Amino acid sequence: MVDRTKKPPTVQDGMTCYGVAPDATTKTSNTLRVGIIANQDSSLPLGSDIAKAVQQANRQLQKITGIQLALTELCYKHFGRFDATAAVPSPVTPAAMMTNYIETTRADLPDYVVVLATDQMSSDYGGYQLAPYGITRAEQKFLSIREPNFCQRASSEAYDNRPVIYGTVIQGVHPYGGCGDVVGNDGEHHALHEYSEDGQCCNQDGLRCVTKNNLTFCPGDEKKSHAQPVSFLASTIVHELGHSFGFKGADDHYAMACAERGAIPPNSIPGVTSRFYAEICPDVWARLRSGALSCLLPEVMTSLHK
């Protein structure tokens, strides 16, 4: 859990960070360290719910791959509010938020950064993958200075097994399905109507929405465990990590071309097996399981500083 009581947070360049006391799991090679940067100008879950989501994501990833996730730091910063009507809708892009976190944090660098923020795509889809940090020469040079012994604990063939830091942006409070809600210019989902409309609830207009945890659901969806905010955040953390090990983008989704390439397990149960794999093809998770430790090489570091 995020420790907000035993020691004060660190504050650096407008970023307030709450560290998590390291334990044995964060030091093992089969544990991916997760750093979270949250935009305070977007709707966000409670810090305790964010920590619960990472714990739940850890359990799901362990079942799929045997690899663990451990939250090492939760940081907050004001990056500005998304405004769809502005010439520049996002004052700071989620990719820039990720870079700012990596280049500002005083903690050990993570393997995976989760940005909690609202922009057009996270509002539409819930979340999406960010390009890893460490791809460009400038980013490699920063890593070599900031943490010369940095190692990515699960390298990906998609990035030539280089020691990069994976990333994703996820909308902090994103409704599952949505019923009676309207997306404002701020990209947030606002519950304004009592009934489904405009094709909501599988094109069943006029259904009375059900309210739970300040979110509105199509009837019956409020009972689904994966529809709850913590569960949705957890599964999206796992899902977007999977994309860092795929080569086919949307076609790495379980429901896309997974069957065509024979990647669906025998005896799978529609809707159940896909959720178990976080809606990512099982062959993608096999690449994560085989991902090896990748560290900054001395000869590469030397060439960066010439």
C-alpha cells in the first residue's frame, strides 16, 4: 500500500510523491516495478484504490505469466486539464507526463510507468499504450546518467530487447460501458440522464440506468466484478502492459486476430477466458514470460557520452 503516514512525501519540481516501502518482492527479478504519475487536473481514484488496483493487477498478471507487479511510487502533479475545444487540447501530453516523471523522480527507476490522466483517447477507450522511454539517443543518455545500473527486468523483442521503460496512460475514472453519461469538453464522463440513449447498453435506448459508486451502469453491469472502478483500472494496467510485448497492435487483442493465428487455448469459455488474459492474445503473454533482464551496457554508455 502507499505509505502516507510513516514518512512525509518527497516534493520535487511541483511533483509530490508517496513512496512504498520496498519488500522482498520488489528486489526479485520476476517482479516489475510500477511507478504511477497522476494528473491532479483529471478525475482520479483515491490513492488507496490506486494501490488496490495495482495489487489486483499483480494477482492477474501472476496467474497469466508468473510475473509480479509491485507499486514502488505514486506521484501527483498538476499538468493542466484537457479541453477538447482548445487549439491545444492537452496542455501537457500523457507521453510528456511520463517523461517528466522519469526525469524528475528521486526514486529508483521503474520498469513500467502508468500515467493516470484524461485526454481524448483515454476518454474514448479507457487507456492506451505509450511509446517506451529509452528509445531515443537522448533518453538512453539520460538513463545512463540518472541510473547507470538500470535494468529492465522483462525486455521485449518488440524493442530489440533494449532496457526501456514501458508506459501507458489510463483515464483515472472511466465507466464500464456507460449509461446516461455524456462526455464533456474536459473528456470526463458525466452522468446526466436517467436512461440509456444514443446506442448505449448494446443499442438499447430507454433502459433505466443503475447508479453505483457515483457511476452509472447499464442494468446488470453494476454486478460484474470487472465493471467496478478498481477492477477496470487493474485489468487495464495489465492489458496495456501486454501491448509492449506484441507486434500487431490492435490485432494482439483477444477478440481480433487471435483465433486466426491459433492462439486461443482449447476449452476456452467465451467472455471468461478473454478476461482472464486481460483481452490480450495468450501468445503475447508468452513473450513476456520469456523476456530476459536487459541492462545498460558499458560500451553503449561510453558511446553515448562521446
